[in-house]
Amino acid sequence: MAHLIAPSLLAADFAHLGRDVDMVERSHADWHHIDVMDGLFVPNISYGMPVIEAIGRHASKPMDVHLMMEAPDRYIGHFAKLNAAVLTVHAEACTHLHRTLGAIREAGMKAGVALNPHTPLSAIEEVLGNLDLVCLMSVNPGFGGQKFIANTTSKVARLAAIRDTAGAEFLIEVDGGVGRGNAGDLVQAGADVLVAGSSVFKAEDPLAEIDVLKAAGQ
Ligand code: DX5
Ligand code: ZN
């Protein structure tokens, strides 16, 4: 499968959000990546339900919602109603991760788990068959525009090997500091979904930059 590109709307111009969502719609990108931050799990607060509802009115491509929040179980039903296609929770924020993943699938969404840079892959060893996507954070979550943590590339390769051995079918997503300088290596290592915020939205020509990321590692 060719890898997918998910531009992160955190790097969009919120005063022109409709325009930026339309740009992603017109582009060769695959998903909209939508970062929800609660000011507790991460220091920052981004946006919530009313904004996502508005994005959904412009978006026909799937919404890939990344919850950087404590106790995300409280909102699974809300995000299902907002038509999230993928709902990703942090392993570090879920005491009962197995139950949370089941509830996300039950609500009709793909279940994702994100791992902070310091969280070992063993954290998800017992739920490999219960998830549809693993998001490896390549920065400490909370802010766009941070530097890519190089160890992530080998983490992707190790996770791809674990997936093979287990015969599991989840997608491997990489989030944070992804751009033309590391996209090829990540795809070669086994990444299926590249999230890209600053590298896309701060580019002079975002449509062309998405094409560069789409062609990387092929
Ligand atoms: C970080 C967010 C990322 C962020 C990526 O906490 O989860 O999705 O928007 O932004 P860049 O690509 O600028 O690192
Ligand atoms: Zn994200």
C-alpha cells in the first residue's frame, strides 16, 4: 500500500480555516489530521468540538482525530457524532486501554493508540489485535513545529517487525517534525501514514509540498 499523508490542521491559519481545509481537499493528501489538546495531558489547548464540527462541513476526506487528553473515554461518543474516521488516544492517558479501544470500535471508528517518544512499544504488546493504527510520536506532543526525534525511525522499523510477527494489520503513523528531510526514511522503515503540520502549511506551495511527501521513499 502506498503511504498516506495527513496534513495537521494545527499548523493551519485559524483565521482562514475553511480555506486551509479546502486546500487539503484539493491536494493529493489523504486525511485531515486534527489535534485535540486539553491543557492537562499536554500543556497546550488547541480546539474542540465546535471547530471540528465546522471542519467536518468542509471535509470529505477522512478526519484523523488525535486526542491529547486525559480520560478520553468521556468523549468517544462526541467524536463518533462528529464523523471522526480514526480516533487516536494516548496509551499514557488510558488506564483501561483495552476497554477504550473496544469502545472506539464499537462507536464505528478506527481505533488508534499514540505513544509518546519515551513510551516503549511493549506498552501495546497485549492489544495488537485490538487496534487499527499506532501513532508513534516523533516529538513530545503539545506543539507544532518541533524538531523530529531521530530514534523514531528505528522505532517504526521495530514496530513493523512486531506487526509482521504478530500477523496484525494496524497502520503505523508518525507524528511530529515530519518533512521532506525524513519522510523517505520513515516510509522505508515501514510508516504508512505521515502527519505533517509545519512542513506543509508553512511551505511556499503546500500543494507541491504534499506531492513531495507523497512521493517520498517510493
Ligand atoms: C503535536 C501534534 C502534531 C503536530 C505536528 O503535538 O500531535 O500533530 O501538529 O506538527 P509538525 O508537523 O509541525 O511537527
Ligand atoms: Zn497529532
